Amino acid sequence: MPNDDNLELTELEGKSANKPEEEEEDRLEGQRTATARDLEAVYDIPVQISAVLGKSTMQVSQLLKLGRGAVVELDRKVGEAIDIYVNNRLVARGEVVIVDERLGVTMTEIIKSDRSQ
């Protein structure tokens, strides 16, 4: 008869011993799955996405003088990242690309923001 003093807790539970890293991975995977399921309710909610190439400030009188072919100088340089907003909140930066003769945006950086804003 085996000595019960030498049994490990995992043996008493009938489970194999997992390393702490494996247990943490299992726990995180369960959280990711639950989170994905929790988000299904918002998948069909429309959001407004804006890609801002740059900004400029001018007086109303200057704005009224603009006509066809007028050039408005922006505060960004060629090749500089553009700002990507979702519902007026900055969420990413990216680059302008051409997709089937249309303009598109490739996200190059995700902006982590403070949720208390």
C-alpha cells in the first residue's frame, strides 16, 4: 500500500501536474475565448472611421477666398503617418495605400489610450 504522506495535491485531485506557465496560458486562453464571445453583441454596431491626412488653420476670410484648384497646406510632410480615428477617438496611425484605384489606409501603430477619458 502506498504511503499517503508522499501524494501530491494534483494526484489527490486526479489531475496531472501542470507547470505554472501552462496553467497561466490555459487561464488566459479561457479569458480570450470568453472575451470574444462577449463581443459578439457589438459586432453589428456601426462606427465612424476617419483618416486625417493633416490639419490647417485659417481665417474664415481666407477660407471664403478658396476656389477650385486652391491648395491648402497641411501640417504633415509626405510619408509622415496619418491619424486614424474611430468615433472621434485616436486609435491608430497609418500610411495611405492604393487599393484597386481607391485610397486606403494601412495601420502601422495602434494607440493605447486611457479609458478614463
